[in-house]
Amino acid sequence: MLDIRRIRQNPQELLDALQKRNSKIDLTEFLQKEEERRTLLSQVETLKARRNDESKRIAQIKREGGDAQPIMDEMRQLGDQVTALDAQIKQIEEYINDFVLRLPNYPSAMTPVG
């Protein structure tokens, strides 16, 4: 399996290698999905960090005898968002893995064109 980071950092290298093999594979959708996956991962990590911070705040409020129910309700909604984003990420990762598994290896420099 090819390294996704290598493809993302230098897609032209893969396109040139594919051209040597007379293979016509379009990387546009793959690169878009990879960027979308990275964006969603960033969003999920931000939401999880917020949820962790708020959980500590809820514990503090409860220790002080306050009402933390509004924050808890908000965190439930945030948890639902995280779950939905995780499902999207999983779907995108399945596409990416399937795509990369179907790509041929880079040909050797000594391999003739064709």
C-alpha cells in the first residue's frame, strides 16, 4: 500500500509514475477526500477537547452544589456532533483506504514505459 502522506505531499510524482505504467487514474477526488478527512479530524479533536474541559467544569459546579444540567445538556448535543463527525470520518477513511489499495506501486526507475 502506498503512503498517503507521500501522495498528498507530491501527487505529481504518483501521476508521473502512473503515466509510465499507462494507467489513467484521477487523484482529484482522493485529494479532496483526504483534505476533508483532515479538516473533520481537526474539528472532532477540538470538540473533544471542549467536552473534556466542560466535564471538568461540570464536576466543579457539582462539588460546589450548583446546577450543571444546562451544561450537561449542551455536552450531550456536542457528543452527538462528535458521533456524527466520527461516522463521516470513518466513511471517508474507508474510501481512502480502498482507493490506495487499488493503486499500483511506483515503478522502478529502470522499468521501461508501458
